[in-house]
Amino acid sequence: MKEFTMLQLVYISTAVGSIATASILAESRANNTRDRITGLLFSDGRRFLQALEGEPAMVERAFARIGTDPRHRALVVLSRREVAQREFGDWAMAERVPGSDGEAFTRRVAALVANASPAVRATFDSFARLQRAA
């Protein structure tokens, strides 16, 4: 009997205009809870970096819905792979607010990706460091 695997999809996109991240966070939490999707959404107000993981059909459906969302454009899939277990646990969001403590933000992202694969962890860590330097 084949062991159940989940799909993990990591993508990046660019925000269109000014975005209300609180609204996106609330919608994402509701949708992902309903669909049993976990992962991490990172936003700096200009870009989104997100990992989604769960049952393959649900992740694909969520990504298709994200692709039609007019609040962002230029979606680029960075990785798409099967995982035997969730690497992110619950779904979380890290938002870099201008003027906030960059070191604390980098530590938060590092904690959120601690159980992710080395490649996924490196993607989020490097993105957080870039945002901290900006």
C-alpha cells in the first residue's frame, strides 16, 4: 500500500498596488483551514512568498484560486514536490512592516521554517534577509 503523500508548492508573486495584508491573511486562514492546507505566507507589502502543503487536489485548487486573485500578478512557482509529512505544521504569516525590528523579523521567519527542507528554508531565509536589508 502506497503511503499518502502531500503536495508542497512554493511560489512568489508581486502585489498589484497597495494591498491590505490583514484582509489577505483572514481569507487565507479561512480557506486553508477549510481545505486542511498548511504552510507559510510571507509578505513585505510588495511581494508574496508562500508555501502551501496538503492533499494535492486541495493545494492545486488553492493555487488556481490564488492565480486569479487580482491583488497580485507574476506568479512564479519556485518548487513543487511531494512530502510525506507537513513541514510547516499550522499555517502562519510573516509580514515585514516598514520600520519594524529587522532582526526580530528574521528570527521569526527562521523559527517558522525550522522544519522545512533545506532548500525551502533557504528560500524563505534569504528572502527575509533581503527584506531586512531593504
